[in-house]
Amino acid sequence: MIDRAHVGRIWPPWEVEIEKGRLRLFAKAIGETRPIYTDESAARALGYRSIVAPPTFAFCLLADNPSPTHYLDDVGIPIRGVLHGEQTYAFHEIMCAGDRVRVARRVDDIYEKKGGALEFIVFESEVRQCGTNELIATGRQVMVCKRG
């Protein structure tokens, strides 16, 4: 059983610089063809600082953690037994190439269903601008662990 004492646990944040090439590749991978996501001149012509990050790119930054799965180990969840249950996002500001951001993750809730056969752990994450601490995006991820 996942120990409910982990509710509220916060891991040290990490910083990432948003790179143009990575944004272009992400846009291509998701089929995004609007020029603001691939062409710096087009983005600047519309008033953006640089190439714009597609909204869901913010949560690719969770994988940039120096130890991307250690948070599962820390709460006692074997990666083999995990299913992705749900993901929601809220976007507050636009992120562009050249931005330096800080990413943080914490445990929001832990609960069970079916007499403990299924355990759920809810992680919340946020992305903030490093220089201003301005909130860019928040996310909520529910992981499902099958026991037994």
C-alpha cells in the first residue's frame, strides 16, 4: 500500500532552458503546422519573444528531471505496476524558446478503490519562469497501481 504520509511531499525543482530545435521537433511530432511554433520570424511578427511552445510541451519538461522516475521509487511504486490514469492541464502564460523555467512536482492525494486492489496517487506539477517566478502552467496526473 502506498503510504498516505507522502501526501504533500515536494521534490526539489529543476530548471530547463527551452530550445528552438526542441520546440520545432515537438510541433512536428504533434502535427502542429502553424508558423508561430516553428518559425521565429513568424512568431516575432505576431509579438512573441521567439518560437512559441505548444501548450502541452510544458509537461514534457517533467521528463527533464535528472532522475525522471525517482519520484515513483520514493513513494514505493514499481514502474512495472503503474498505469497512467488521467492528466489535466491549466495554462496561465505563454512559454517561448529562450525561456528558462523551473519545474516542480508534489503529491496531492493518495487513495484506493476495490478494497485496495487499485491504488491511486495524484501528482501536481507546475512550471514557472525562473527570473520572475511567474506561473506558466499547472498539471495534475493520476497514476493507478494495481496490487495483488
